[in-house]
Amino acid sequence: MPTYLEEILASHRARAAADDRVLGDLVEQAHATPAPRDFAAALRGDGLSCIAEIKRRSPSKGDLDPDLQPELVAKEYVAGGAACLSVLTDSDFFGGAAADLAAARQASGLPVLRKDFTVQEADVVDARLMGADAVLLIVAGLEDEVLRRCAALAGELGLAALVEVHDAQELERALAMGSRIVGVNQRDLRTFQVDHERACALATDIPADVLAVAESGIRDADDARRLAESGYDAILVGEALVRAEDRAGRLRELVGHPVGRR
């Protein structure tokens, strides 16, 4: 049986194989769009910052909020003190769309990460074309050469690259290519199981001059405080916020914790 990650990547690679657009033309179009907002700068606040995520469902948990209106959720996140947003644009597995990103970005005024499964350089350009300010690069899903090309193109287009890892080996690969923002996902994308100790265990291996983001499985203020004490500059939180009755209130409990030294 294929894992969650394998199934999702297979779908995206099949779509990429059928994409006959010319990369150079896409890049030219992207350069003609408004400049991205500074995603990295937004995360460098006083205390722990949060990338608040907008998603309707996930492969492991099913529907979270199928009727979610991204512009309204974005405003709730702004009220709660979000530094940036993350918006799922994958439709088949997460119920997202490019229109969700555009709506959330316009309503919030915040930098926005396109949360999707990048498999080719055209995906990076598409992120800029749909108005994103940052793109997700998952080390587990990309060979080193493709990872480098996608990161380089993101830089050329003014996009931040959140390079996501799950273990020490992937972290070593991310750092070797000069990643400036590294996300440690506590959810294993092969099984979708969460290890709440994963991020803390890897924290000391992330250089102090690299922005460190802990992702997934962050449930409450205690989780956020523990990650901040371990040296994480930011957290990315989805399910706990989407499901919360008072999203702004829940978010206020997660941000601002003093960040320890790595």
C-alpha cells in the first residue's frame, strides 16, 4: 500500500508530467506581478510567532471545516496575532484552491505561504502567480538537484522557501543547500502520525542564524512554550486553530512565548 506522501506525490507528479507550459514564459509572467511580502521578516518578532494555517480537510483527519471561508478565517487569525498565513491549495487531498490563498492574503494583509506539494519548478512559479509570498519545499519528496533548482528559482522570484524536514538526515540535506528557513514537521508524512518530541530533539542541530519553524501537532500553550524554549522562532499551526471555537483567542495563547537559544 502506498503511503500518504507517496499517493499525494504521485498525483502531483502525474499532473506535472502533463504540464506542457514553457517555464521561461511562466517566469516572465511572474516577474510582471506585484512583489511578494517579506515572509521571513514577519517571523522575526518579539517572542514566538505563528504561521496560522487555513485548510478544510486532511487525508488523515477528514473534514476539519468543509465550509470554511478563507477571508473570514484570515481576519480571525489577524485578530489573534498571526505573523503569517499558510493556505492549502491542494484540491484533491486537502480541499484547497488558489482562490483560497488570494482571498486570505487580501483580507489579512499578511505574508502567505502556499502550502502544497511542490514537485517541479513550475509549481514554484505558480505560487508567485497566485500571489503567494513563500513556497513549501518538502525534502522527503524531492531529490537534491530538484530541491536546489526550486529553491534557487524561489529566490529569483522573491519568494521565501520554507524547507521542511522530518529527521536529522533531511535536516542535513536542507542545511547543505543553504536553507534560511527550516521547518521541522512533527507529522510523518508517510504515516501521518505525530511525534510531539521530534522538533525539540532536532532543535539544537539548526544553526542560530537559520529561522526555525516547528510544524504539526501543536495543541496548546504548553506545546508552544516548550517549542519556544527549545529555540524555535515560529510555529505552524493548522488543525488546532481551524477546529477552535474562538480562533483568535486560541492563537493569542500560542504566540509571544520567549524564544530560547539553540
